[in-house]
Amino acid sequence: GQQLNQSPQSMFIQEGEDVSMNCTSSSIFNTWLWYKQDPGEGPVLLIALYKAGELTSNGRLTAQFGITRKDSFLNISASIPSDVGIYFCAGRLVNNAGNMLTFGGGTRLMVKP
Amino acid sequence: ETGVTQSPTHLIKTRGQQVTLRCSSQSGHNTVSWYQQALGQGPQFIFQYYREEENGRGNFPPRFSGLQFPNYSSELNVNALELDDSALYLCASSPSPETGSLNTFGSGTRLTVV
């Protein structure tokens, strides 16, 4: 089952508003990733975080790797209609080898023009 | 540069049957991972293949098996299909077995078991 608790499960916002979503876990991760998935497509990587405390931006997106290594957040500023989709956090647990990623349950974002 | 391609895109099978899903990795990528994504949930790691061998597995029973070929493409086989196997199956390729953050995902195969 899921080891990452992602919240909120869904958000319905007005275009131009800022958005924040987060993931928490009881386990320690050494990598945090944020993906966006559109209908009928696979997840696409938005931001990758590799060090505790790291804060990284990608355009209007900003994400941080929590200092405890058990949490991460993603912020989207000035949302636009094309931001609609499902956002997933994912991480690589400290004790997992290889490319095994653990995913959160997703945040469904809906933007009203 | 071609991305990850999966086939077929959709498939309907009967409970108890066997199914094979296929994946071609992105150019330059030698590692392939498979994920199962049930409706409304995040993907769950099934296993990873590198150098034609399984080198990491999630919590899935042995009836989920795979292959990797010399050209790095891969197959996912599921025997004795159950209704709960209905899901989107995602393939991801990466440049090495330790660079999961560089995974490129395919669009998936939607499997429905009836």
C-alpha cells in the first residue's frame, strides 16, 4: 500500500490563484520527485529534489525537500487552465535500491477560468 | 529521440487468462521499470530490469513476471488474471538502475479484466 500521504486529494481553484500541496511519510526518503499526469498519459517529471532542505523552482512551480526527509511540498503560483491534471509526489526510500519509487495518492487540480 | 512506447494501448481479458504487455525504452536508456496504477491511485512499483535480469521487485506475486531483451525493450507478463489486475500499466525507462529520478514514463496500457 501507499507509504506517502498526499494532500489535499483534490482542489478546485480560480485561475490566477496560488496552489499548495504536500506529502508526508513516516519513512525517510533520499529523493523526492513531483510529477504531473494528464488523462491517458504517463506521469511527467516536474521537479526533482535530492538533498534535505533543498528548495527548487521550475517556472511557476516551487518544491522543497523537508529537513526531516519525511515530507515535501509543491507550490504553483498564478495558476492557469493548463495546470489542470493530477499531481503526484514520489520518493525513493533510503532502504530501497535501484529505481523503486513510492508514489502518493495524487492531488487532482481543477482550475476555473 | 523517441520516448517510451507501450503496446497495446488498451486490452480486455477474461479472468484466468494470461497477458503480455510490451515496452520499448527511450533511446540511450538501459533500465526498465514497470508500475501498476489502479484507478484513482498512484502508481505502484512492480519490478525493474537491468542487463536482462530483474534487479528489484515490489510487493507483487510471482504471477507477475517480466523479460528484458538485448535492445533494452521489455515485456510484462501476468498469469492467472484476477479482476483486481484491472489497471493502467506504466513502463518507465532510465539511463541506469540508480537514476530513478530520470525515469521517462510511457503512456501506459489500460488492462481490463472481466
